[in-house]
Amino acid sequence: MFELLGIPPQALFGQLLLGLINGAFYAMLSLGLAVIFGLLNVINFTHGAQYMMGAFGAWMLLNYAGIPFWGALVLSPIIVAAIGMVIERTLLKRLYHLDHLYGLLLTFGLALILEGLFRRQYGSSGLPYNNPLPGGTNLGFMFLPNYRAFVVVASLVVCIATWYVIERTKLGSYLRAATERPDLVQAFGIDVPRMITLTYGFGVGLAALAGVLAAPAYQVSPTMGSNLIIVVFAVVVIGGMGSIMGAIVTGFGLGIVEGLTKVFYPEASSTVIFVIMAIVLMVKPAGLFGTAK
Amino acid sequence: MRLAAIFLAASSLMGAGAAYAQVPVKIGVLNDQSGLYADLGGQGSVWAAKKAVEDFGAAAKGLKVEVIFADHQNKADVGTSVARQWYDVDGVDAIFDTPNSGVALAVSGVTKEKNKVFINSGAASSDLTGKACTPNTVHWTYDTWALANGTGKAIVKTGGDTWFFLTADYAFGHALERDTEAVVLANGGKVAGKVRVPLNNADFSSFLLQAQSSKAKIIGLANAGGDTINSIKQAAEYGIVEGGQKLAGLLIFLTDVHSLGLKVAQGLNLTSAWYWDMTDANRKFADAFAAANGGKRPTMVQAGVYSGVTHYLKAVEALKSAKDGAAVVAEMKKIPTDDPLFGKGEVRADGRHIHPMFLFEVKKPSESKGPYDYYTLKATIPANEAFRPIGEGDCPLVKKG
């Protein structure tokens, strides 16, 4: 039995798979951010809070309405997306003509307010949410919980479907056109403001979906989003702001890199992504998949 | 309006002038108000401090006590700058609670420099009364040595003799790992491996997998709060317990069990200095706490703040002044401790408050009568065995014989 850098291959496969699972969360969150940034030019700092709201939504649906995980998987993102669209209609749309910074400040402020409200109501240590798919499969080199396998598959499906809709369908072409020349697209009789609202809702819904998926694996707590969002922003920057494919590939890729760091030098596992970000920004400032404007 | 003000002023003057001039005392509760340790201390600790002042009958005893609070955000620099501001500008005489060992060690240093009083309930590092001890610091509720001695020893003695540590990578985790490792080795056990995990990590699966492949019988969680919660939750997912390994949560608070739910937390062994459902006095305190804090039950940290404030006020009353911090702490060491929550005990020369510790097991969902009915008492560790012997801590205040 050969060993690679002192780690038996079984352990290495296990860690790669775990990295992929974490990458699934990064990919879904960064995808939502990339869609919003790509089409609205807004840096959505509320994304972490919306991810948290998705998880809390699942908890509330279960505890107040008796709706189990599978129902929450559909309902919670819709509810959170609706709240997001209200925010877009009432607040964000007033800022489109201003600098990025204003959108960033508004969404950051909203994130703090939302987090504070949830903390006030539910405390900081979080709430329990039971695993809907207990048990797992022994793959020989590791024990793969059924739920984690489901997360990877679900997130891959969602990511690829999103990419396909935006890059390969007529609706997607309208969306992309509207970001380049909204006036021209409007002239063709397409309701651009409504399209933007729906796009924001979709991006937010993706965050909430990731939140629902996270609820059984991580603790449902008010700070779960702010802990994750910084990493996700790093993922988006590395992938290239606004690049859909970039967000997906870097999300999964960095999950794997982080997973490997956890084996070889665990102390650095919370910093490795930022080291990569710094290097990428020096070598290719537009990001790995981004195009310089 | 003006009449009311005159009455108010007159009545407070009458209260004050009764026997002697009032001694002003200002207490600052400095803890995490918004982050991962906010539930176990936070506003609950502020309430406990105020309640202690009220129950002590401070006003009738000639003390004019004011309680303020601040959020240290788990950052040592924020904690020390609040402490300096409080001591230098706001006239604070004593700081209480302060979870997070990193912040606590820093605040302890500032307190000594300014000759004030620091009574810690929330932090764990046994260094506070070990090599970092000062004449101005008292460590009230628990410490890493006591946790290791309680949970660690109990587990090794029941056959859990090989350990793998998941350690939070900062002062607290290191101290807890060190103290537990010493207990494991002293009782004939072995340490199969350890991994240092950055604070506030969400996903533990990689580390749990490493622990799993180490084949150690016990996975020791030298972490706290959200990190402990996520480790236990994910260990259940990866079938760690079904695989024959056991988890040892070395520091678990009541709020953590509440947050995990009994389904996941059942069967865990844990060491605690205090549990609300043990005596009538504790239940009475817990009822009052619940009424004021949205139905929550107090943690040992919050009870410790109550107990610590009570003893502190006794010392100030005896000295009739709160100004000389070292003198107040010396007085606290001189008079025996006695209050409804922690019972009789003492504050040792190194600043360690000595009292019994308790070994609990988390109940099964079927055994629990409802929220916060979580622990079954397994063993009481008597006060003289619960804490590190005074000669072994390397505290410079203790003369080696």
C-alpha cells in the first residue's frame, strides 16, 4: 500500500469528497452572488443573511406549520425570494444609477439588521434541525452520509440548470442583453425592471436554498451566514465577478483545496482561500474566468 | 414633575443618610453580547449581576452599586480598550464574567496594571490562576483543569483510554487540550492524535474523518459553543458513535444542549459547576431568571456571575471601599464564600474559587419533562478534588514550600 505525503490514499479520497461537499455550498452561494452581480451590478452583501433566513425558514416551517424538510426545500426559498424582491422594489432599485458602493452599504446594513433581529428572537447558539436522510453508505474509503451525497447532487443540478438557462436559452439571452443595454431591450417591448426584480429574487432564492440544505448539516444560527459570506465573496472574486461558470467551478474547486488543507495543515484551513484570492488578484485581477472590462 | 423630583431626591438622601455615607461601587459586566458565547453569558450575566446586587441588599448596607455592561466581540483588543476606558474614565471598580480565554487573559493584565478587580466566570483557561495569576483576579466558576479532571477522568476510568482531540485553535482550546491530555496520561490512557481547528469553523467533517481513521476510542472536543454544537451534530451524521467511538464534550453549556436538542445530545457526559434543577435555591433563581429572560434557564456562567458579585460586595462592605482592587481581592480571599447558588467555599491564594463540581449525563428525549430539563447527576466531585492543587499551577503568588 503506497502512501502519498504520509496520507493513505483512502483518507485522501475521503477528503476530496468532503471538499466537494463543502464546495457544493460555496458554488450555490457564489452562483447567486454572480447572477445578481452579473445582471444587476449590485454587490449583494445581504446574501449571507438570506442564506441564514433560508435555514431559519426551514426551521419555522417545521416548528410552526409542521412542514417537513422536503416541503421547506421548495417553500422556504420562495418565501425568502419574495422578501428579497420586496427589498429590490422598495430599496435597491433606487440605487442602480449610483456607484456600487451604495448598493454594498445598503445590503450590508440590511444584513446586520436581519441578523440582529434573528439573534434577538432566537439567541446566538442556534436551533436544532433533524437530518431528513439519516444513515449512509460505506464506500470502503469513507463513510458517506446519505444526506451529504444528496447535497452534492442537488447543488450540481441547480448549478448546471442555472448556467444552462442563462447561457443557452432565449430567456437567458434577454437577461444578458438587458445588462448590456437595458434601454435597447426595453425598446423591444421587454419589461426590464420586472426582469431585474425576478433575477434578484432568483439569486436570493438560491441563497435560501443553500440555507435549507445547510440546516440539517450545520447549526441553524443567526451568524451562520456572516461566517460563510466572506469566504463566498472570495470565491466570487477568484472566479471572476459576474461569471456564472466561474462561480460554479471555483466554488467546487476551492472546496476541494480547503478540504486538502484540513488534512495537511488544519490551522490554515480558514485562511487558505484568502491566500489564493491574493495570488489570483495579483496574477489575473479579473479573476480566473472573468474578462477585464 | 418637580415635586416628584424633590421627593425622589429627599427619599434617596434619607436612605443614604441613615447610618453612614454611601460607598459607591461600579460593576462592569464585560462579555460577548452578540456572538457565539452570547447565550451562555450575554445579557443573562448582566441580569445576574443586577439580581445579586438587589438580593445582597446593597443599598441598606451602605453601598451604592451601579451595573453597566459592554460587548467585547470576542476580540482581545476590544476587551482591553473597554477595560481601560471603564477603569480610567468611567470609574468602574470591578469587571465581571468575560468569557473567551484570550480576552480574559488580556483584561486580567489591564486590571492588575490599574489595581482594580477582575472576577471571571465565563472563561475557561486554568492559566488565569496558574502562571498568569495576579493579585487582582479571581476565577469563579470553572476552569480547563476542573473540566479535564471531571469529564476526562470519568471517561478514562470507564475504559475510554485512547483519545483523539479536536481542539479550538486559541488559548482556551490549547489549555483544555493540555489539561485533559495530562489527565488521560496520568490515568494510564494514550493520545492517538490531535487536530487544531480554527475558531468558528462550520464544517467538521474533515476533522471527524481524521478522528475516525485514528481508531481512538474517545474523540475529545476541546472546543466550545457553536464549534462544539457543529462537531456533535456532524459526528452523528457520519455515524461516529455507531462506529463504536465515543464523543467527549469537554466544555458543554446548558445552552449548547438546548441548541443541539436531546435527540443528538443524549448520553453525553459533561462537567459543570452548577445546574439550575438541583436545589430549591437554584430553582428559585432559575425561575426569576426565566421570568426576566424570555423563559431561558441560567447557565453555570450566569449563576457564577451572581455568586461572584455577592462575594465581591461582601468584601467591599467589610472594607467600606472599593477603590483598592488588591485589597478587595485579599479580603475576598480572607472571608469564606457562602451564597445560595454555590454554597460554602473559599477563594484560594492563587485566586481560584473552590467549590464542588458535578458530572452530568444528558438525558434521553423520553426522560426529559420539557425544555431545559436536560441533565442527570452522575457524580459530585468534592471541592478539595475538583480543582488543580495550588502548588501545581506555577502561580507566582503562591510560595513554593
